Amino acid sequence: MFAKLNPTYQPGGSLPPEAPTYVVRQADTELYEGLLGLDYRYVLNARQMGKSSLRVRTMHKELLKFSLIQFNSV
């Protein structure tokens, strides 16, 4: 019989919207409020710094729709 693991650390990829390990940042509030005000917003940061998790959490709040453009090869 195997115990079901419930890890609290995720080594890669977007965190689920309700992940207990997500650290709420100022960007969460700024992005959310800007989008509600129908402002154009962009998120720039280095790899593995939480951009996708920020998008997932923000979309989950109000079922917002996003356009995503990735410049991985620039």
C-alpha cells in the first residue's frame, strides 16, 4: 500500500491557482487592478521567476482572458 504524497514544493512549471507555496507580490495586485481597469499590462522577468504562476492566479480570480506572447529566443 502506498501513501499518497502531497508535496509542498514544485520544482518547475506554473503553480496551481491555490498553491500554498505561492508568494503574493506587489505585481499580483498591480496586474489584477490594471486588468480590471482595462489597462494594457505586460510582465517581464527572467526565466523561472513566477510569470506563469502570476498569470494563472490572476486569470483564475475573475476568469480573465489573456494574450500571451513569449520571446524566448530573443
